[in-house]
Amino acid sequence: MPYIQGESRDQLTLTPMCLDDYIEPDSICRVIAAYVDSLDLVAMGFKYAETKDTGRPPFDPAGMLTLYLYGYQNRIRSSRRLNAETKRNVEVMWLMGKLTPDDKTICNFRKDNTEALKKVFREFSLWCNRQGLYGKELVGVDSTKIRANSSRKNIHTKKGTEKDIASVKKKISEYMKELETNDTAKDDGARLSPEAVHETLKRLNEKKDKFNYWKKQIEENDGKEISTVDPDARIMHQGGNGRALDACYNVQTVVDAKHKLIVGFEVTTIPDEKDALPEMTECAKGIMGIPEISVVADKGYYDGEDISKCETAGTTCYVPKSESGIHAPDPDYDHEKFVYNQSKDSYLCPQGFELTFQHTIKPNKGNAKREIIYRIYRNDTVCKGCSQREKCTKNKRLARTINRSPNQDALDAVNVRMLTDDGRKILQERKKIVEHPFGTIKCGWGFGNYLCRGLEKATAEQSLTYLAYNLRRVFNIFKENGDDLIAVMS
């Protein structure tokens, strides 16, 4: 039985097909082109959005933007690979009008339009709000670590640099002894020549000078780590891929629950979640134009000051309680077992005795930004003769002490809320809301590291990624509902 026969490669066509005939009517390429055509690139500040009457004409930034959006949706991010696609991919030929900018031109577009790309993402978020694609009731906040275009070996800490200096000094001392030994020992041919030793010492001294320079830079940076390749990258704990620590950026993201659309984000050099919850929720409320909203996050966001800010600003928080790490010898006497009486401003211990207010302390005195004053409660008289003292505290001299933060009322309200049926249900939905974009982008699209260096350029690259994700989501939503997305965008 013969095979299905295709067209001969040598066959000439008298009536060549239009390039548009190769693109399906419902292709996402048409959506990308329609959206980019609707943008005011001049107002957003794209380079070459306005042309001059003299000189060589530039490539249209609209075409370059469509090229990147298509590439990021199809695991094609590098400028060289995008350049290759312009010569062999029919969809890219359609988007670019068969133009083939070189890889340097493609790379420069992303580098020269960092601010404009952030504005494009924000504009699409506002467009989604106008189309009613946000539920405006519940958002999820989470962060993900994305590797920087650098190695952890290129990030130097004070402790690590001091170890390197000590190691180099030790090697220099060993080679100096080698020189002394060579001067007194007979020439048996087994030792290094003086010339080789001097050359090695020269390299070691150059390395020592380099380490000393880095140490000086760290000291001038208030003891904070420095990066010699990507100046903004920091060493962070990163889960997955078997790599505990790496040079990364931390991307804080807020996602609406209705269609899992990304509302806003921020690329940061801060490895933890401090201050992120109120910032992300206020960003979401600003995009949606609403005064109140609910937010769900994991226990990494369980912070009294952040939750208090959110609750005061009209944000209802659903955050599970994080473990304090400090436990009594008997779990029945942990901090949670002491009941606070707001009217008396005192605590009731599991044995029924009252712990009264004594004084205040400032345990975070060195951190002016997050200085917290704790109230201290205890009852020295009762605690001293309590029969259950060994179960309650390990301290044999002092009474059991309870610390209360100024934001404990907000934390208590959240703790009670998380024990309700609605609280448990919303927490179960958290992964479906905010982990959905991370899974698509990092696992599906292979976005596990940045190609650009520096916080500003990494933010621009993240804007492209999240915009490509949102476009794909909106495309699927309209397609499922049978609506004409191109007509809406035009």
C-alpha cells in the first residue's frame, strides 16, 4: 500500500498563497497582533515609537513586542532563537511581515524598553478589569524564586570573603616555606622550581588583593553581600531542582481567584515576605478600583504588622498561623494555651492563674524599620510555687513569661477566622489560585531563570512573561465562551 503523497519539493506554484492563509482564524497570533495594535506605544514611552525624517528607519516596536509575546508563550526567549524563528516559523513571519531583525536588535528592544514593558503589563491588567474578568472578591498572594543570570559563586558575603582571604594567606605561607626549603635543600628534581613558586605566589597575591577589595566593598555596603556579575541578585533558598541556595530574585505576585489572572507583581531582592502582603493587596485594589477585598496566603505571610496593615486598610486576611518554634516542655502549656482577657489586660494560664502586665521590651531594637514593642505578662508569686512549673517552663529561676505584640489583636482575629468553614475552604483554594501561574510559567514554559541582569531588566522580563500568560488565559476564556476576543480588542 503506498504512503500518503505530499507535494513535490520541486513543484512550482503559479498562484502562491497569501501568508494570511497559513494562519488559522482563531490563532492566538491574531489576538497578540490585535492587542499590540490597540496600544499607544508613544504614550508608553517605547523607543522608536516616533520616527525621524532622516537616517535609517528603525524596526517598528509594535512588531518587536508581538515577537516577544509570541516567543514567551512558546518557550522561545533568547534573542538568537527569536531571530531563527523569523526565518522558519510561518506564524512569526506573519507577525513580523517577514522582517528578520538580527539578534542584537531583538535583544536591545527588551533592554531599551524596561519601563514601557511594565506599563504594557499594567495596561492589560486595567483592560481585564474593564472587561469584568476579575472577581474582585478574593485574591491570592505568593512569591516564587527565579534564578538570576549569575552564579552563587559570584555573590560574596562578609563571612565567606574572610574565609577566602584566610585560605589564600595560608597557601601563600606554605609556598613561602617552599621557597625557604628550596634554598637549603639539595636539588633532587622533585621540588618546584623557584620560578614556578614565584609565579604561583604572584597569582595568589592577586587573588588576595581581589578578595580584600570585595571585603572593602562589603564593608562600605553596611556588611551586606555584593554580586560581581548581576549587581542586584542575592543568595536565596530555592526549592526544587535539588538546589537549596542560588543567586535569585524573589517575585511577589497577586492573582485574582475568578480566572487565575495575574493582577500585579513586584520583583524584589528581599528573600522573605516582609511587607509584601499589604503592598500586593493595595496594588490589586488599585487596579480593580475597589476599597475592600479578601486575600489568602501561606504561613510565610503570617506577620502581625503586615496583617494589621491589611485589616486596617479594608483587606480581610486568610493566613494560616506559622509555628513560633518555641514550645513549653509540655504541649498543654504552650503559648496558645494561655487565654488573653482584653478587659483586664491579663492572661489566664492553663492552671487558672492570672498573669498580669509587668513592662515592655524592644527585642528588635537594631531594626528601626520594624521595631516592635512587646508587652510582658507574668505572675512571679504564683509561678514560683506552682506544682506544674516543670511542664510550663525550663527556666528554673524566672517565672513563665508571655510576650504580646501590639498587633496581636489582628492576629487573633485571623486565627479565629481560619478555624471557620469558610477559612478552611479558602485556604484549600489557595494553591489553585496563585500556584497556577507559577506552574504554567516555570514548568510549562520553562521560565526558571532570567536572561537579563539587574533588577530593572529582570522586572521587564517578568512583565513580558506575565503579560504572555495573561494573554493566553484571556484567549482561552473567550474561546471557551465562544466570544470574539479580536473584535473586543480592536
